[in-house]
Amino acid sequence: MPTSSASTTDSAKSASGGVQSLERAFDLLERMADAGGEVGLSELSASSGLPLPTIHRLMRTLVVCGYVRQQPNRRYALGPRLIRLGESAARLLGTWARPYLARLVEETGETANMALLDGDEIVYVAQVPSKHSMRMFTEVGRRVLPHSTGVGKALLAGFPDDEVRALLARTGMPAATDKTITTPDGFLAALADVRHAGYAVDDNEQEIGVRCLAVPVPDSPTPAAVSISGPAGRVTESATENIVPVLRQIAVELSQALTSSGPAV
């Protein structure tokens, strides 16, 4: 009886010891997300380096499972079954973040938040409120446009300017207050300040009387930021000097927790 071929197959082990076909499938989903959620097979082949027959087999499997759908124009789009996974993951992410946010509250005295960039919007996934009687509340699950928030600035500061302009063109830049930045050039200038300072500020731009300080979570599996928010009378320039180092430290520790793969199985 002839022996099986030693050539690589989709079910072969990868160099990391995982299942190669799974790694390739998830890589394709990530590439689809990076491309805006809809791509053609030739685009995936060009960006991934995989041959078209391999991509076609993987995509066919993802379609059957509901994680990808084929459009009438023959292109492929992320499927609705991913929504349930994403919502569950976001809830868990918020649960994991709460102890770190609680430390932020203890050390700064202000309400602590965690937010993600989901498509073109900011979504708040966790919050621990301040113990002050006058404190800020943001409903978990709330979605806002990034141009008027500290977390939005912190996240978009890591993107190229042309991608930021494209996002702003899609969302528009409505004014939440008379302090909101409403022009792309003004917003890009603010992002340059964020990159220089290493943190972002929402100074009465989302809500009058409220200041927010935010930093990105480095190396997060999905773009994420942590922030504190409080009355402008408490979150002053002098308070900022004390708060920002704490924000940065907590962001680093949260990043290490999120990127840890846990014990080997």
C-alpha cells in the first residue's frame, strides 16, 4: 500500500505546533476585517500569499459555518455569525478589564473606562465609577463617534492620516458641544499632539464640564484604550501630570493580561 504524500496539507501542523488550516482561516478573517469586511479571492491571495485553491477551500468552509457569506457579486463578506462571537468576547474583555479599571479609580479618584474601536465607532465595554458624589457615567455598550472622545483620539493616533481622513469622511464630524473638533485638519492636528504627548485629552468636547484623559492599550488584540473622566474642575492640568503615568502603567499591565496565552495545553 503506498504511503501518503509528505507534502503540506491544510490539516498539517504549523511551525507553531497549531493546526495550519485553522491559522490560515483566522488569518483570512483578519485580512477581511482589515479590508473593510468584504474582499475578493484574488485580493486575499495577493495579501496572504496563499494559492487560490487553498483560499477557496477555506472560504467555502467558513461560508458553510456562517462566518463568511458570498455576495451576489462573487466577493466574500464577514458573516453574521461573527457578531455573536464578537459580542461575547467584548463582554469578557470588559470583565477582564474591571480589576485594572478599579485600580485606576483607586489611584486617580475618577471614573475609569475601557473602549474599543469597532468599525468606525467607539464602543465602551467596561466602566468602574468614581466614588465621588459628582462623577461621570457612560453606559457600557454605548457607541460614539471617535472625533469627540479622548479614547477615540488615543486609538486613531495610531493610524495613518489617510485612514483617519477616510474614517472621518464616512462618519462626518457632528458637534457634540461647541468645543468639539469638526474639521479633518483640526482633528489631525490634535492627533499629532497625542502622538507627541503620549496621551489624549477630551476637553469639554463630548460633554460640557467633563474632561477625559486616555491612552491606548499597547499591543491589544483589537484596538483598545483606557481612560478616566471627571469634572473639569477636578481633572485639571496639574492633576493630569499625576494621572497620566497611572493610566500608562495600567494600560501596560492590562495589555500583558490580554496578550498572555495562558498555560500551554
